[in-house]
Amino acid sequence: MLSLFGAGAILMRGAGCTINDMWDQDYDKKVARTASRPLAAGDISTFQSFVFLGGQLSLALCVLLCLNYYSIVLGAASLSLVITYPLMKRVTYWPQLVLGLAFNWGALLGWSAIKGSCEWSVCLPLYLAGVMWTLIYDTIYAHQDKRDDILIGVKSTALQFNEDTKQWLSGFSAAMLLGLCMAGMNCNQTFPYYSAVVAVGAHLAHQIYTLDIDKPEDCWKKFTSNRTVGILLFVGIMLGNLWKRQDSEKEEEPLENSLYVRDDSQERALLLPEASLQDLLHTSVSKKIKVI
């Protein structure tokens, strides 16, 4: 399942980039950082990009069809977000929010693929935490191009927040951590998971505190450092689940090490560990109890 989702993530991430470059090729020609992209530079045609996109989506569909019906429908529903995101920067200063809704769909899809459907008390706070994370790193990313964006009329949260960016990012970070904690509590996560959440909080705090929104190279450095956030969360979830499994195994007494006894005084059957049997036989009520 992890391999399927890895392949699906690569394919849909690539498809999203292709769609974005197709919509934005005229804008990309006017921005120094993006002018060398294949479509903007004229290295490939729009038709060729359509063919490439068709291949990406076809392979992604093959991955999706390996999942259960609920997940197939849920996964297909995300395509509208993937297609419309690039258009949002033309009409709203919050395109990063739409990107977050699209990028973090896997939080819903992953759970439904394993469990058969979404458990919303877990999936929803996890999904919203992911949306907050996207708002953080893509706002930082957008600060690289804000001067060009003003000239060509492209909107972004970087332009919306401007000098208040750090305050907004701090708020998004708090909301992200709250969502992660709520998701963890609702699925009985353990110490390693919460340790990872604390580490993520510390990383984001340092990232935001040291961010210089007027230096594109620093914005890029902070943007790419978010891979550390992803690694911390991945490791925390994996170790947290292993810890949880070990705890559950310790709490469960195997049936082969237990005996059923019948309590005639209260007309009930009891399941007792073998270790308790000797103590039981020496009690005053043992005359009324029979080993089954």
C-alpha cells in the first residue's frame, strides 16, 4: 500500500505541475525564475504537454483502481481541485488555500484505502493540519516572486499578508499543531508521535523566526527545509503506530494461557489466567466454582 501511494503521489504531483505550467505559460515567460520552464521557453508545445499529462493521469488512474470503491470515488473527487488551482491566482489572494486542499487529499485517501472509509474525527483534523502546513510553506515560496507577481497581476498570500506574513505563519503553525494533536488523540497515538509533533513545532518556530521575506534565496532555503517537517511526521507516525501495537500486545492475555471457570453462586463464566487458578482454589468461594 505504501508503494501504491508513493507512485500515486509522484504521478499526481507531476500531473499538477504539468497542469499548472500549461495554465501559466504566458505568465511564466514574464518571471525570471520561471522563464526557463519547458512550456514557457518554447522547448515543448502545448499539444505535447497534453499528451504527457494524459500519460500521467492514465498511470495515476491505474493506481487508483487498485483501491476500494470508496477510495476510488474519493480520489476522483480531488481532480477538480488539481485542475482549478492554477486559475485561483487570477481571482483570489488565497490560491495557496486551494493548493492545500488539493495537496493534502491523501490524508483522507490513505485512511479510506486501509479502513474502507474515512473516520472523520481523525481524518478531518489531519487534513486541515496539512492544509495549514501548505499555507505555511507555499506562502514562503510565493515571496520569491512577489515583485514579478505585482507587475503581471498574479495574486498570492504573500501579497495578501505582506509585512504581516510572520504573524499569519505563526497562526497557521498553531492551527497545524492543534490539528495534529487532535488527530493523534482521536486515534490513540503514542509518545513517539507526540514527540514528532513537538519537534515539528520547534522546526516551524525556528523557520518562521529566521525567515527573511525580502530575500528570495532565504525563502527558497526555508521552503525546501519543510522536507524535514515531512520526515519528522512520517517517522513519528510509524514509530507511534509500532509503540501502540506493542502496548496492545502486552495488554492482551493470550487465550491459551487462560482457563474458563464457572461461578455457580452467580451463574456466570469467568476467564482467568492460569496464574490466578491456584489462588482461586484456596479461597472460601472455591467450593462454588467449577473449572470448565
